[in-house]
Amino acid sequence: MHSSDQGLAEEEDGEIRIARSYRQTEAGDERLRVGTVDAFQGKEFDVVFLSIVRANDVVVPAQKEGDERERLLNGKYGHLRLANRLNVAMSRQRKLLVAVGDQRMAEGPESEEGVPALTAFLKLCREEMAHGR
């Protein structure tokens, strides 16, 4: 099979993975990695595509307080509420971070409470765009 005939994915050890020709350079250096946040701890890459796609219709009523409110916020935002994981996810790039997600998840008072770091990141991006950067 010629390398131009190969797809991006291949079966390896019974699992579908990124094809070795895309994953590694001819010299064996890592070129491309796909994984969870935990797989990137302690690593850096020139370009990182970060999927923060978590969109749902969980409603967190204002009258809910305490443990019940925390449970609802956790259901709405999940792992995005873990500051250390969000920090790892958003700091692995050397040159470019491309974050893709539902901006509604990072807007409004509920987001400021539930995922303040993500809300601050969206605000920073908007300010940079307003200044043409």
C-alpha cells in the first residue's frame, strides 16, 4: 500500500488509532497525538486543537443552593470545572491553541460561577479580537 493510499486511521492491536505515518515523522519523532487531557500532562506541542464541546440543556435554578447546586453545576459543566485539568488542556501549545466548543457554555452568570476560568478565557479572546490581535 502506498502512503498516499492510507487513511488517517488504522487498526492497531484491535483498536482504531491515528495511522503511524501521521503519528510519527520518518525519523520516529511524534508528529500528531489525539487523546484526553491526561495524555498531555507534561507534554508540549506547537499547535493544539482543544475540544471543549460540552453542550447540554441542564438548568441550574437560582433557588438551588449548596450540594444540590454543585451537583447541577457538575452535571452541566463536568470536567471543565476542574481548574487543574483545564489548565493542562489550555497550556500545552507553544504557538497556537484552537479551542472549539459551545460558547453558550462559557457565557453568563451561571458560567461565571460554574467555570470561571473558561468564562475568563472567552472574555480574553473577545478582547484580543476587538484589538485586532
